[in-house]
Amino acid sequence: MVAVLARPLPSEGFHTPSPGIPPVASPYVLLPNDSRGQASDYAGIEEQSPLRLRFVRPIVNAYQYCSPGSRYRFQTDATQVTFTVAYNNLVTRYDARNYIAVVLINGAVTASFDSRDVSYVLDLVGATSRLIELVWPYADGMDLIQVSVNVGANFFTPAARPSGKLVTGGDSITHGFTTTKITDTWAYKLAVLKSRQLVNIANGGAIAVAADANALIGTGADRVTYMIGYNNFGAQTALATFQAAVEGWINNAEANLPTAKIYIVSPIYSPNTNTITLAQYRTSAAAAVTAAGGANVTYVNGLSIMTNNVDRLVDNIHPNDLGAGEIATALAAIVAA
């Protein structure tokens, strides 16, 4: 799950909070708490002040300050938009990162940039009202500092995001590793296909933990996926222990979101082998659904959602862009409308 780094990083343990900038009284600057902009598709906000917008996720680990697919959005007729961002150094894993932020215009992927570049200028043709959305990378601690537009530009009220929410839980395969950018991840694509906001709470390196379902509290999700098992396979967790953890996760999820449709997805294809096989973990995940699942819980065999070939994988574990697209399409046919 190691991503190729384009430039050196600060030494591990170094921390300088993103500085923010002094608030600017200007009709052409959106500070992060300006009511003309909207934050969406997030699990939590740690700070939304004149200095910065910083998202946070409820499961405490090295990736807590990643916020895959979160958005800041506004409607404007600007012909030039400048995003100012900062790297907060709060993602404490330096070996598996993705820095690519994406800009959507009227819902379409229009531009992307390396969030470590601090500033990105988007030039547009014609003073036409457009919905502009900044989408957070899937594995970087990016803070928004401000958005500025050309003099004379106007802001309008953007259309609301969908009221339905899809929460995706699990390990790095759901987190997004190792697709090109956030909009290539299967979780992002699935949320678009199902017309829902995305709240991605998956974390690289995660194993099945019953208490992780408590991260669902307060999300208001009506659809939930939990793809888990590969890291248990890597650690050779006893099957009974793995099954009990998945059962506990299901029980907690149902208690926290009693009306949500929940989909337990076993590990996708991998050619890797071990004493306890991936097939056995898939069987245990299915058994957990049988033992603990109610009417709203569905088991999905991970082998059924992607072509079972290494050409869909980056490192024999994580899907590439093609594999991630197949997973999204397959799950969209399974997840309720």
C-alpha cells in the first residue's frame, strides 16, 4: 500500500499547524466559515473558522485527519478562482499518501492539483454561474485556508447536496489506496452512482473491530458498506475471532443506524496465499451476517464485484482505477436505491 512520493516530506513527528491567514474583509474572498460556501460529505469538522477548515474522522489512528471525498462548495460566475490550502502534518503515516485534490464544476471532474502546492488557480471562460466544488484527497491532511475570485464576480446559493448518505467503512481498499485520486476510488464512484453524499470512514491497515461501527453514530447514513478481512488475512487472525468481530460490528451498526441498509463485503480478489486463506475469511464474513444480520443486512462476496485478475490490482491487494470502477458498478447494482 505504499504510494510513490513526488517530493520529500517533513520528518516523522514534525508538526506545524497550518498557519491560516489574517481574515480579509473582501466580497471576493471566501474564508472557510463564510456562509456563501458549504462543507459537505464529511464525518466531522474539527475547525471551521476564519483561519481554516479542517475535517476529522471519529476513529483515532494515523489517518484520522484524512477526509476522503469531503467537499467545500460554492456557486459563482467568477472567471478565476484561487484555492489556498495548507498541509497540516496530522496524517502520521508517511509511507502511504495521496495528495491529489480535485475540482468539480457542475459535478464534473475538471481539474486536479497537488495539495502540497499551497495555491491553485483555476481559470474559466465566460462569467457564467457555475457550481464549484473542492474535493479532499483520500490520504492527506489538507486544510482549506481561503478561496478568492476575480474582482466583479458574484456568488449565488448553491443547490443542496443529496440528503441521503453513504458511509463506507473498512480498510485501505475502501479508503482509496492505490487509485490515482479520490474521484477514481470505488467509494466515491458508488456514492455518485447512488446519488448520495459520501462519508468514508475506512482506514488503511484496519482489521475487523466491533467498536468501529460506533463511528456511524451521528452520520445519518441510510446506506452503509463494510468491506473487511484482508488485514485479518495478513495477520492470520483466528477465524472465530474474526467472525466474532464482524458480528459485533453488525450488532453495533444496527443499533446505531436501525433503518439503514447495511452491506458486509468480504475481501476482493487477491492472488496472495497464506495458511488461513482468503476464502476462509470470506466464509467467516458470510457466517457473521447469518448469525448477526437482520433484515437490513446483506452479505456481498468480494469475488463477485471485480474481475478476478491481477490486471485489476496495483500490488496484488489494492484495486487500480479499472478495478475500483468495476467494484463501484457492481455494488451500485446491489445497494438499494
